[in-house]
Amino acid sequence: MNDPQAKSARPMLATDPAPPPASGATALREAPHHRSWPVIGSSLAYIRDAHTFLRRLYERHGDVAKIDAFGTQCHFLFGPDANQFVLQNRGNLFENARWSYFIGPFFNRGLMLMDFDEHRLHRRIMNAAFSNEALLGYFDRMQTSVDAELAGWEAGDCLLFKRLKTMTLNIGSEVFVGQKPGDDADAINDAFLDTVQAATGLIRYAVPGTRWNAGLKGRKLLERHFTRALPAKRANPGPDLFSRLCEARTDDGQLFSDDDVVNHMIFVLMAAHDTSTITLSNLLYQLAKQPAWQERLRDECRAIGTGALAFDDLERFEDTSLAIKETLRIAAPVPMLPRGVTEECAFNGVRLPKGAMVAVAPWMTHHMPEWWTDPQRFDPDRFGSARAEDRRHPFLWTPFGGGAHKCIGLHFGMMEVKTILHRLLLKFRFTVPDDYVMPQDFTSLPIPKDRLPIRLERLN
């Protein structure tokens, strides 16, 4: 394998905001500008195939490249050193609020869009909803919901992504909202899909027929849904996340406002069900292509138990955990993470001006042959203790981000994926044609472009 350090030298410490070079020193370089189409820039190239686009950008320009896309300009930083530099964010050189350019109108004041003291305050309050005690409280309800969903699944050909998305949204409603989905469940599912896909709209105004306009309509529907439910939830709280947010108080005793409760519910429910759906879709596709791994995980599920799981059983899914980690490597649910530069700094001798947008790309890092053995191949054993490829750098495997903004719901997500997978593997075998390759839709978060046609064979 190639030397892991070949293209990822240690970055400059950006806490020194790029002083003028001393006599004889090398001046900072400007980022190489990747030229593309007028007006739309590289937007279509990214949407068409972000994986190929990012790989070629890195191969052509190295670990920093500037592109024009989606009506703005962005400096992409590649590799695990770049991930560490940006996500650790020493000196508060980067702000998460730059996400607002893409999703602000649809996920206003979601936790991911907050920064510094405000972010710490809101995250501290919300941490209680994702503690081990809270997860234990969600677990039984989640299993009941999964069983109820799968009772309605028929064997045969289906579009698996659609089934999984409906299931994870229904689970999210049960666990986070504290109620079964109502008659508007399909409309809410469509609204979440529209709000997410609006992020990369080329027309960023409320023009009928555009993704942006559909996203704005979806946001209004979600606001109405949670605002209507809020008075009853404040009056009769339960063990769900919605209730916890209604009861949460700041250090000085202030309750979250109604707007903040609604904003957090929309963002958390989106993040919780979308990322789990993406992970399950990619994992089940890989297991359909790799029947030996499918049987290996099914054997593990049977050994752990065919009935209801105990919370402690989640730690026994060793092979399953390897397969989930490998799936998150191959198809990171959030392929790029944008930030805004608060103070001029530099990475590997390249100037990053104040006010610029930068982005690190977990998807690209997860496929770098300098760091991973045969990175395009589904190989869960690479995460086992004998190889531990992910431990070659602390920021090499970053599907959940890192630093202060590391995904608050990562343990909930792993619990959900394991629970659903356990039930699915015991009930069905999954197959796809030998020559089938699942196409990715990178319009926003990566989802199966064809919604994953797959055949289910009932086992019991």
C-alpha cells in the first residue's frame, strides 16, 4: 500500500492567522481554482456523481481546491488532516452557521446551524434526550414499532428505500414525538425529502416548480404539524424527545421558546430518520451483493436471539457493527461538511480568507487509496482489531463529523440500525441481480437514485 503520508502532510497551525512571510520564507499560495461552466459552475458535476467529481478534484489539484457551485464559491479541503484541522476547530476559526446557505430556510436554528456559546447551551440541554437512560427508554418502543412495520411487509420485488424511509419516519414519530403517525404521515415524509433536496437547488427563490420552492412549502407543513401538537405536549409531557424539549430549561431557568422547540424537532426528526434510511439502504444493498456477509450477519442475529432484544444485547453485534461501520465508510450519509472562515488562516500553505466557505469531504476521505486497502470494496473486516484501518488517523473515519458538532444522535442511530437489521435479517433474505449496481443520487444527501429495487424472500 502507498505511504499514508504521501498527500496529507500535517497542516499549518491556523491559530496563527497567516502573518506575512519572513525573509526567505515561502509565501502562502492561493487555492487552485477549478474552472467549470459559467453561472452554474460545478453544480451539475457534483449532483450527477459527487464521488467521481471529488476524486477528480483531488487528483487534479491536491488537498485544497476552490470551486464555484450552487451560487457560491467553496474551498474543498481533502484528507484526514484537513478533517482534523476543520472539525477540531481550535481557536474557533470556523463557524457551522455556513450550513444556513444550504439549509437555513428549511432547518432554521437547528442544532447543526448554531455556533459557540449558543450551540453549547442548546447541545447541553438536548444531551439529556440522547443519554443512555433516554436511549433505554426509547428502545422497547422502537422494537415494538419495527415489528408493527414489518408485519405489513410482503415478500417479492419492492423499492426498498421507500419502505425503509416510511419505517424510520414512523419510528421517529413514535420515539421522538410520542405518538403514532397520523393521516398526514405521507405528506410529512414528502416534506422532509423536499426540504433536504432543496439544499442544492440551482434556483434559490420561491419559483414554482423548483426544488427550493418545494422545500419552503415542506418547511411550512412541518411547522404547522409540530406547532399544532405543542400545546398538548406542554400540558401533558411524556418520555419522548418532544416532551423533553418542552420541559428543558437553560441554566438561568428559562424554557425553550415554542419556536425553538419546533425548530429542534424538525431538525432532529429529519436527521434521525434520513441518515438511518441512507445507512440501511446502502447496507442492505451491500448484503444483497455479498450473500456470504448476509449469512454471517444472519447467523449472528440468530445467536443473539430471535425474540425481543435486551438493551445490553446491542453490544453483542460484533460482525454487524463492522458491517455498519464499513457501510458508513463507503457511503457517508453527509458527504461534505461546510464551514465559514471566521479569521484568515491557512492549510498546508494555502490561504483561507476570512468570510470564505470551506468544506471537508468525509466521502472523499473514506475512499482514499493512500489510507484504505482497496477502498471501493465492501470489506467490513478492515475495521476489526487485526487490521483497524480506521485507526491510522483519528479523523480518517468521520461519518458523524467531529469536534464540538459531532452528531448528537450517533448512538441512537446505531441502536436503530442494529434493531431494524436484526429483525429484517431474521424475516427476509435480500437479493439483487448479479450485474446490478445501485446508482447514488447526490441531489442533496445521497440516496438510491432508483430507490433500490430488491427482491425479498420470506424466511419464516
